[in-house]
Amino acid sequence: MKTLLHIFPILLLCLLSSVAQAKDAVDVAPPSGVNDISNAAGTVLSVTLNKTTQLTSTNTIKRVSVGNPELVDVTFVQGKTLYLLGKKVGSTSVNVWTADGKMVALDAVVSVDVVGLRDKLSELLPDEKGVKVSSAGESFVLSGRVADAVMVRQVVLL
């Protein structure tokens, strides 16, 4: 039993590392607050689950189409502003037509909010700077290095 307790943290770190490497192939940038879509055709837009992301346009927005409305909800706020609400983890297309006749096609990727967990880890384990938090589907992915097996256990329990 004692040997198993020593091996478990190593296996856990290996698993987390391989999941993180697989996730890196489809990594998207976090939202940067207000997103100007005027010249953003083909852009991958990161939307956090149960949070809104504001989109603006230099031209009046006339129409919006969402590929899968179960994932993202769109709300017009003003003529040039709309909000995307992440409703379910996944990926969908968002097409925006403006008054000047242009259509901007975006890919919206809805993922879990990693910021809260990242902040909590920094607060509770300030000396463990090597732990990275990301998401894969509806799960959190932890990767990196910690001082010892006790720290691995504490990180996983959070």
C-alpha cells in the first residue's frame, strides 16, 4: 500500500501532462474584454461558460446567426454591440452581418472558467509557481511541477 501511495502522484502528473499536451493542439486565446469584430473574420473567440463576452463593430450590426444556439446565446445591446453568453461547453460558428453588407464569420469556443481555480491555487499555494491550469471540455487540466507528493495531493484536492 505504501508503494502505491508513492506511485500515485507520479502517475497523476504523467496523466495530467499528457492531457495538457493533447489540449495544446486546440488552445485558444482568452477573451480580452471587448472584442472588435470589424476585421476579425476567421478569428477563434474564447467564451467562458456562464459568462458574457462583448463584441463590437465599427458598423451597425444587422443580423447574427449562431450555428448551435444551445452553446451560445446572443443579445443585441446597441446597434454596434452584442454579447455572447456561453451556455454549454463546445464550439460553434457565429456569423455577423453589418449594415455595409459585410459578413464576419467567427468560431466561438465555450470553455470552463479556469481563472477562479488559478487564483485559488496562487492564494493557497503561493510557493508553487509551476502549476498551470487550463481546460479540456468540461474538465480542468492541471500541469506543471510541484515540490513534492504532498503538494500534488493538495493541488488535486482543490
